[in-house]
Amino acid sequence: MTDRRKSFYAWGYEGEGASDAEVKAFEAIVARRFGLGSFDVTPPPTPADIALRAPRVTVPASLATIVSTDHRDRLEHSYGKNWYDVARMFLRAVPSPPDAIAFPRDEADVVRVLGWCDEIGATVIPYGGGSSVVSGIEPPADAARVVTLDLRHLDRVLDVDRVSHAARIQAGVYGPALEAQLKPSGFTLRHYMQAYECSSLGGWIATRSGGHFVTLYTHIDDVVQSLRVVTPAGTLETRRLPGSGAGPAPDRLFIGSEGILGIITEAWVRIRPKPVFRTATSVRFKDYYTGADAVRDITQSGLYPANCRLLEASEASPTAAIDEPGAVLVLAFESADHPLDAWMKRALEICEHHGGTWDRTALGAADPQRQGAAGEWRDKFIRMPYFIEHLAARGVMATTVESAITWDRFKDFHAKVIDTGRRVMREVTGRDGSFTCRFTHLYPDGPAPYFSLQLPLDKPVMLRQYMEIKHALLDALVANGGTVTHHHAVGRVHRPYYDRERPELFAAALRAAKKALDPRGLLNPGVLIDP
Amino acid sequence: MTDRRKSFYAWGYEGEGASDAEVKAFEAIVARRFGLGSFDVTPPPTPADIALRAPRVTVPASLATIVSTDHRDRLEHSYGKNWYDVARMFLRAVPSPPDAIAFPRDEADVVRVLGWCDEIGATVIPYGGGSSVVSGIEPPADAARVVTLDLRHLDRVLDVDRVSHAARIQAGVYGPALEAQLKPSGFTLRHYMQAYECSSLGGWIATRSGGHFVTLYTHIDDVVQSLRVVTPAGTLETRRLPGSGAGPAPDRLFIGSEGILGIITEAWVRIRPKPVFRTATSVRFKDYYTGADAVRDITQSGLYPANCRLLEASEASPTAAIDEPGAVLVLAFESADHPLDAWMKRALEICEHHGGTWDRTALGAADPQRQGAAGEWRDKFIRMPYFIEHLAARGVMATTVESAITWDRFKDFHAKVIDTGRRVMREVTGRDGSFTCRFTHLYPDGPAPYFSLQLPLDKPVMLRQYMEIKHALLDALVANGGTVTHHHAVGRVHRPYYDRERPELFAAALRAAKKALDPRGLLNPGVLIDP
């Protein structure tokens, strides 16, 4: 990361986004998809374009080396990376930036910064990679003063236990640096997601992020062995155990706590040897529900594929029409221990039973995930965040909502959410957009459907239109029995729906637990619960 | 259960224990094992043998049909089923019985009983099957009045969702009645353990019980989809979801809460089709550590055996000598979907790599788990609880302690615990007992070792001797980095060690959560945390 600088207003690193040629090609696809002629393109903001209110804190000399009130630093930490965040940057609208950014070098610095914030009554926003899409790291407008605590320098793998397949890792490390440090040992965490490049281990844990594996080890929750957490009431460390039955699991209180209970500074996580056996293919189904039936049978079979992502055909390729029929299943098994022929054979029998078809010549190819429709989709998926800014510049909304639902309710749920999406896009803008579904993770008792939306908005009112559409969709998820988020956290955007989803008495218990650990309510107020 | 009555002083149902011939044979084995001649046998208690203090509550007329102050009912609910509990019954020592037992017929009754207890300031002890071995359902001596809330009549499977593989089940149902009700649907929960016959779904959830599967779905935690819980502050229900990332998992606060936060009345749990494919065998290793190395490789392979229990040879057969060398691995795969040849073949390759040997003719036999050394051990295991009373009557201690530890520390941990066990038995009694290890559950990052102890005590001081030995062992588990319990819960017996194991700030958070849900501290005081 040494010489790279993150964009202050959009995804990723400066100079690593889409090339002019890529943007042009992408623009043409979007124009064709929505039948548009040309676009009104807002130029990207520069730091000088955006005035910020003066910092409302005075950094004491003792913290001067690790706390910044630099204009660009404050800008960079003002928003997450959702389309709405980037769009506000293009509108040069940043009314509530943090007053200062702390960059602790170690856990003792974290304690010192918390102490200072407690002293001056500053709200503290724990910050990993800043990839939140739910305003989880956005300073609340009504806070008197705000210090964002950016953990990027706690970026080391401290210990690798080759016998137990576990590693002790500092929470601020981003995905690529984490894997680079594990690599010499032959191990990998294998927790990949779209935000992998600019998100951190601590952020994954605090938000219950979903990773590479579609079955079994779906959330980071499943690989946390123990945690270190700095709270305003003190520092705690859970015991390093493969399993336990001693009371409610302590780690589970902090996993998903989104910075309201404490700052995760370190974790022991379960790692695995790099896979050496792999088999993958793409299976076509006549429609999404037929594909879903096959996927359900695979998920309930005990075969545990590493990948089993079912995409609507219109999402499987960036050049597909918005209503292209059919579904594509990206199916893969991987292992560091044994060949997977028996596993794939049985999974394909299940697919065949549901009328699935696949290219029998491509099976077992060297790197089949990167070939065909699946490969095309994968490349698009990894680079997608870099295109958000070009959509925002053109007033084209792009967002996702994701959920989980039991299989018995899935078809009804899917139909209602899709219907809501199509209806609300038309109601709000008078236009049709694309609104597609894929499964990101799977459980024997149900899938995690992930809906992607693209739609040209009317630029002068695009923020309002975005919010109307987004909230109609979030409402549809929760009203139809799903969760408001399978792996994107709650933050501030999902709060009203989270409040409907979780039992009120659980919120009461969580509020009480927060009071015990953060008596003055410094940490991330408004996220998950009200003070 | 209709015509069967549970023993008030020992394990199981009246008239279903060991026959006189079985007891005689068992006695001979124990005598030979410890080089004893004859035993002083205390006769089992009758209810009339034990005087109880008068009930300190007056049952209101409105609750008369569901609240009992019957002498035998109170006796039956005074202790759990550990050797220590049964031994106290043989000593006719029951100084702190509950004052009344409530038998609610439905959730509304649970609410009414809680309301009454709140009114009269009675301590409430939630009670499932009463199989606690950690004094989890024992009235605290200092409580002013105690009402035990026995959920046995909440015993129905309410709904089976064949599509999502899930069932809605009342919490008071015992294992056999649960499976009997699921059977017509072709599904099973497959959550078996030694206490299966007299323990309940709600008890399993409240205590994080460990079940049938040695890998993957080890604890009941893994199959809970949602919960209904009655707390003094109101009733809550978590949303039925296959997965979620919305805040800290609400279910996880109640799973393992051991009755201190509320009464679990219902749960949706994940069920599975009855397995139709099975393959099993027993593998011999030259010593326990060699077997453990093989087991570690299997556990880290991604093969996920249903059974993979490694026993010391001296434990594998009831007729074995206390110091019989070697280890026996009971290895099994099962599936409702596919043949398991590839799975077993690879697991046996791993065993062979570590010098394991097995009977190649027995492989794949119809019901191989019930054959050979493994079968012998299994039969003993299932019937073992019925023998506790005969040991207690003879002053022979039998107990277990169980833990979990990462693989890198396992051998050292095992050696130290075994050493402590052997040393403390001799120190306390001047005699050698048997002290053996097996693995009950396995994780890629470590095993759950389970230690079984048998030792003749000196009857007049047997309770004190028992406690000295037990506490030395519990101390050894926690002092050497393990958990005080992998699946037997904390209750009151494990409390001092649990207090050392879990972070104090987690206890503070849990205490605050309890205060929010149980403001007057009615529920199970002294379990997990102090008021």
C-alpha cells in the first residue's frame, strides 16, 4: 500500500480505476441497455471543490503524530462506498465530515485515542477499510465532535499456528496484505468478497462479512477463534478455543457489533492450506426457479461446494439483455486434501435431474472459473466497484440489496422483491431498470439472494429517487420475511428495517451491554441501536 | 412417557435400570479393575427416607392445577444427575429442595408462573429433562423460596417444513418423543448424546449441548434457526432465517444462557432426512497421540465424518485393563444423498499413513457401529448413566470432565490433565483409579477431549474426596488453556473456572443484559454470573 493512495470520493486506489477506453465501452453498454443517447457527465470532485467546516477538536500535542485534521483525510473518511456516498461526493455535498482522523500505530495508541475522545466527549467512529455501503462509518449529523479511528496501521499477521491451522492477525489489515503475509506459510484465510481489496479483517468481523465459500463457512463468524477488543471500559480478550459450551459465546456478542461495543484490535482466525484440487463448471437451467431447485438439493446433499452461485442469465454477462431468460450456476469444489471427482459427479447428477446442461468438454479445466459465462461474470464482479463513480457521474443508479430466506418461502419472496423492484423503479422515474438476482451464499434451510439494480435517474433529484427506491426494496425484504442484510451489515441505512427484524427485547439487552462497555456512548451512536 | 415414572434419585426411568444380573457382572468388573474384594452397598433411598423442609410458598388456587408441592416431585427436582447428585441422594441429604414445581401446559402458563414468582419474589429454576451434571437446576441454598419450572408438557413438534428441512418444536420435548414425532416425515434432528433419553430440546439449547455429529454440526447451536423465549420483561421471538449478518446474532445470546435470561419455549431447528448411506469401521493405533495425529489430519481434510471418536484402548471395552495400550478410532460417514466410498477411502488412507490398522473384511457391514470394540463401547456408553447409582451405592466415584483445546497445545494439555488426574486420585484416596480420554467432537483447529474417571472412595468422606478430585481436574482444564466445558454447561459447579475462562468485561455485558430482561433477578441466580 506504501505508494498507493485511496480515492477520497470513490472506490479503490487513485489511478487504478477503469481506463478511458473501459469507461467508454461501459458507457456504451449502459446506453444500449437503457436505450439512452448521451449522458450528462459530472466531472469527478477534487478535494478543493469541497469545503468542510473547521475541525471542532484541538489535537493535543501528545497525539499530534497519530491524529490528523488534514482536509483530504477528513474527506476520505466522510462517507462509505455505496453509490449514494459517491453520488454525494459528485454533488460536492459533505456537511458532516469527521473533525479528526486518528491513525493508531498499535493497541496502546487505540487506548490513548479512546481516552482523549472520552475526555473531550467526542463520538468515535471505528474505521477499517471504509468500504461500508450502509453508512456504518459516517459521522452522525448531530454529533458535537467526531473522531474517526482508522486502524490501517494495525496491519500485521503476528503468528501462524501451522498445527492448528490458525493465525493471530491485527484487525486493521486489508485483504491483500493479509494474504500476502500468510502466503509463505502455505496457508490462506480465503475470505474474499467484492470489497476484499479495501476492507479489513476487523471490519469483516465487526460487520459479519460474507466470504469466498458459498456453503459451510459463509460468514467471517465461522472462522473467528478469539478476539481482542478495546472498549471504553477496558480491554478484553476471549480465550483461544476450537469450540466451547461455556455460556453464551463471548465472541458472538462482538461479531456483528459494528463498532458500538468496542474496537476489535486483533483476532485469532482459522486458516486453511491453499487448495490444490479444484473442479468447476457452469450449468445452465431453463429458468431461475428450476436452477434454485437444483441448488437447494445440492445444498441439502452434504456435498458442500466451495462455489454454487446461481445467477440470472441477464446478470451472468455484462452484454446480456435485461430480460435474457434462463439461469447460470457457477459450481466449484476445492480441496487441499483430495480429488473431487465423486463430489462433482454427484452434484452434476442433481443438476441433470433438474434439467441442467453443461459443457462436458470444459469440466476440470485448469482454471475453469475464469472461462465462459462464469468467467465473464467474475471479471465484471471484481472490477465493478470501480465503475460506481462513472455511473454516479452519469446519474445512473447502481445498488444492491441482499437477504436470506428459508427455501419454503423463497419463490414467493423472490417474486415479491423482484416485483417491488420493477414497480418502484417505474413509479419513481417512469423508466425500466435492470433488477436481477443471484445467490451469494447457501444454507440447507435457505439461500441468500442478492439483488442488483441499475437504473438511470433524473440527475437533479437523483438522491431522493435513489432513497425512495432503496427504501422500498429494504422494506420488501423485511416485510416478506427476510433479513435486511445477509452480509452488508446494518449501519445507519438499514436501521429502520433492522429495528423491525430483531426482537425489541434483544435490542434492550444489547443497549444494556453497550452501557456496560461504553458507559458514555462514545462509539458509533445510531448504528444498530439508539443511545 | 405416559406410564413411565422417572427415578427421583438417579438416572432414567423406574424399573428400566440395570437388572440384578447386570449389576452383579458390573460389580465384578469394577472389583477386578480396582483389586477390591467386596463392597459395602448402601440401599437406594425411598421418598419416605428423606425429610424435606415444608414448602415456603402457598400455591394460589388459580395455579393449583399446574403447580405441585408434592414431596416426591420436590425430591425429583432437587438435584441433577451427576454422581455427586446421586451420592447425596444415597446419603439422604436434601437440604435445599425447591418449594414447588410448576408444570405449565403451554406458553401462557409459563407467563403466568413467572408472574406469580415475580409477585412472591421466588427464584425460578428452568427445568428441561433434569439431566444437568453441573448443578444447573439445583436450588441455591440461600434463596428465600424456589419454584422449579418443569417444561415437560411442552412436548410437541408443531410444524415440519419439508422444503427447508426445518421444524418448529416445543422446548420441553425429550429426545425420543421428538424423534418419534419427526419420524413419519422421514426427517430426524439427529442430536443424540448420552442424556438423550431424559433431556429436552430447550435444555440442549440453554446448555449448548453436543450431539451425534463429531464434526461440523457439533453443538445444538449449529441447528437453531430461531427461538421463542419468555423473559420476565416479556416474550421475544427471533426471525426464522437460514443466515443473517444483521447485528450480533440474537439467538447466540440465548443459546447457552442456562436459564438466566429467560425460558426457551419453542425453537425452529434444522432437521435432515434420515441417512440411508452409511459406512463405518474401527481403526487401531499404537498409541493415543498417533491416533490423534491421524484424527487431526482427517478433521483438517474437509471430509467431515459423522463419527470420528478416538478412544484410549482401556476405555474402548469395559473389560479392558486400566492401562491397556493403544487407541481405537470409531470412524463413520453417513448421508441421505450419496454413497460414501470416496470419503471413507480417503479417511483410511490418512489412517494408514499414521500406521492405523483395521479389519478390512468388516468395512461397510450393515451396522458396523454396533460391532467389535466400537460396538461394545457404544452399548456401554448408552447404558452407562443407569450404572451411576450402583457406583454411588458402593462409594465408587465416576465422573467426567471435558474440554476443548487447539491442536498445537493438545498433547501438552492431555499429558497435564492425565497427570493431574492420576496424581490427585492417589493423593486424595491413596488408590489408583482409571482416568481415560476420548474425543467427543472435533474441529479443524482442535479436539474436544473428554476424560472419564472411576475410583473407589472412602464412603464416610466420599463427597469431600469427590469434590477435591473434581476441582483439581477442572482447575487443570482451565489452567492449561482449555475451556471448562465443551458441552456440559457451566451451572454452579463450573462457575469458578468459567469465571477465569471468560473475559470479565463479557460478564459485565451479560450481567447488564440479564438486568434488562430479568430486572428482579428471578431466573437461576448464581448460574453463569452473580446477581
